[in-house]
Amino acid sequence: MHHLSTARGLLDSHDVDAVLITFIPNVRWTTGFTGSNGLVVLRDDGAHLLTDGRYRDQAREEVPGEMEVHIMSNGLDSGLADEGLLAGAKRVAFQSDHVTVDRRTRWGDMFTDVEFAPVSGLLTHAAGVKSRDEIDAIAASQRITDEVFDELLSWLRPGLTEKEVAAEIVYRHMKKGAEKMSFDPIVASGPNGALPHARPTARTLRDGELVVIDMGCFLNGYASDMTRTVAIGEPDDDMEAAYAAVLEAQEAALAEARAGMSASDLDAVARDVLASHGLDDAFSHGLGHGVGLQIHEWPRVSRTSEDDLPAGAVVTIEPGVYLNGRFGIRIEDIIVLEEEGCRNLTGSTKSLTRID
């Protein structure tokens, strides 16, 4: 899938003669090209993709027919000059948040008559609003993660190490057709769960403890992301109460989430619930983030965000509680924001599952 026509609108909205797209996820979003090396040039009189010989056939198969593919052997930036792709252009927009100072300097030396206009977040908002095909792709990726979690519930047992569980998560995702993991799985047991981004260790799963499992994969370029917290053996009263509070916070946010509301207001819904249980100080991160061709995209759902949430955005809702030295709890779903509410793409149970 591609969004070339949307990207071409940047020429008018930024009043430029050409647009350079260099950030690989945005190259793919614009053109459908899945290679790891590419540069897009958009002009009123044409659209161009520059890549290297590794992708000669692939690029021509993947990009829209109206795009011209240039196979370069001496670097993509040199190709801009060799192919004359900026000839006559006076003002050129580029992705300032994804271009190094060295590269920008090189462009200035190569194209002395061009004014390069830096634009931060050039495609951030456009790519944050997902098409129906993109939502379907994310949902397909999420189904794999749901299936893996369901299988884990019958496989998990006391005595396994966090690393063993993480390895099993990767194996089962790949066996089901995932391209790769969207991030290294988090498996955090007992006090390790109080670290929101804990790395799996050789620590074993033990009776009377909670385990935070955060995982996701890429399928056809689009990511999944889900967190569940399970109990090994019998959880104590504090664990059960904290889990109930986190689930209440998540369900409240899911009930309120809708297109048009501010990201900070949505974050506040979950945060206020946790505050009513005296746990707001234990919620140390934002409520969620966008998901798509990247595992973390715009919009960011947090108390410091100044964004409104658009229809079609796919975001996580993941409140958590982290009690240092004791345990952690996080529950995370992926949702699609719609005018009248939200649609949950996550199917896994959220009841506190006990593993004996």
C-alpha cells in the first residue's frame, strides 16, 4: 500500500518546488517500497525513488507506476545530482528531524542554487491517520500476538527463567509468520516488574509473584503491541487490588477514548482512576502511543501532549503501576479511534490469570 497522492500535497502546503523524503518508514508509507535504502523526490512534474542495485527488481514491483525508479551505484545523494532531480528547483523541503547536519551540509555544497527548507514532522500527522488497509494490517499483526499469549498461558510454569519465556515468545511469533519482533519482549517477574522497560534476566518465575509480559511483532510491515500481567501461584491482596485498579483505569480510558478529544484528557481519565486508589504516583509513563510502520508513532497519549486525537489513529492504552522492590502491573491494548468511540483490536483476556 502507498500514500503517494497524500505526500504530493506537501508541495503546495509548504510552497516548495520539491520535497525530499529520507526517513525509511516514511519512504515506505509514501511509496510502498519495503527496502532499507531509499530516497523520494516529489515534484509537480514527477515522483522519483532512488535506491541501490540490491533492490532493482523489488523497487519496480512495489512502487506506483507513476513513480520513476533510479538505481544508483554511487550513493543516493550523488544520484540527486547525477539524475538532475533538483534541476530548476529553488526551494526544497526536507525532513529536518531525520537528516544529519553532515548530510544537510553536503546537499548545500552540491546544490548551491537551492534553498533547503527544514520541516520537522513533515509526514508525522499524515502517517498517524491510518487507512482501512493499514488498520487491517495492524489487526492481523495483533492477532498473532493474541494467539501467542493464549498459548503461553498453558505453557508458562514456575521455574522458567524470564529469558526462557522471552525466547519462547520470539519463537512462537516467528513460527506464526511474523517478520520480526516489534521490540525485544519484556518479561519481568516479581520486583523486576517494577521496571517499566525491564530486560529479561535469568531470574525464575516464582510462586506468589506477578509477571509483566510485553510483546509484539511486525507482519507485512505493521506492528502489534500488547502487555498482560499474570500471577504465578496465588497473588496477595495488594497485588489483586492494584491489578483491579489498573484494569479499572484502562477500561475507563477505553470507554472515553474517541476521535477529537485531547490526548492529555484521555491520559487524565486513567490517571484519575489510579489516583482514586492512591496509585497515581506509581504510574510513571504516558497512557499510550501511536502504532503503525513503527512501534512508537504519533500521536503520543500523555499528560504533556498538546495534540488532539484524530479519527483513524491507532494507539495503545496501557496504564501501569510500578511499586519499587515489590511488583509491577501493566495492561495494554491497541485501539482505533473513531468519531463515536474506539474499536479494540486486541482480543486477549484481561482477567488476572493464575499460573500454577
